[in-house]
Amino acid sequence: MWSPKLYFVVTLFECLEDPATFAWLMNMDMTLPGEVSPGRYPSPNAILRAMESLPGVSISTLVGKTCWQMTVRSREDVAWAALELRDYSGDPQEPHRFYFSGGWDEMILLVTTQLANYCGPLVLLGESGAPPQIVM
């Protein structure tokens, strides 16, 4: 079955608060930090600022009344990532959950790392069944 989502992104705090997800992370032998702040999700404006400060990439956005998507492309090679907001409210200041609908793993990790600087630790949950990846 095809899914339009390649990676869901959640805060590490949320993962640790959910007993089933916490057990899953432990079963995957994930190294977890001792203390985790609650973290937060970024607003569209925060995502734009974070990506504009990332060297070596170009960004483009597609914004509608109920959708917000950003494509981040490397200026050096063909790597790219498509980030989409879940349940976009139309407010560029409001924090939103997000996911990656496509792209190269290297660029997805670069974008997530940049956002983790603002949001706190994040977890990439792959739809393919790949192990979760903690990004700090």
C-alpha cells in the first residue's frame, strides 16, 4: 500500500511519554538521553527562518488555505526533501506537526537536525518500518 508520508516527525518527549512507543524505542536498542525537555513543534515562519539560515540549500514553498509544503534542495547535488505540515491552520505563527512526503534521507536528516536546534530532540518515524532515528 502506498503512503504519501515517508517520515513522520514527533518530539522525543512524546515518544518517551507513550508507554508503547517507549517500549518500541527500547526494543530497537535506541540510546536515549537521560533528561528530555518537552520540546515543541515549529511554526511555518520558524521553519522558514531555520531553512534560510542553512547554507548550501535553496527552498521553495507552496502555501494554500489548508496546505503548507516546503521543498529544500541542495545547491551542490541532487539531494532534496519535501516537508509538509499536518492540519495546516493558515496561521504562519502557529506551531504545527510535520512530516516528510519525499526526499533523500541525507537531506531529510539535515533539515530535521536544523529544526531540532529550535524544537528540541525530534524522532523520525519511517513509514517503511525502518528503525526510528533520534535527531538532537
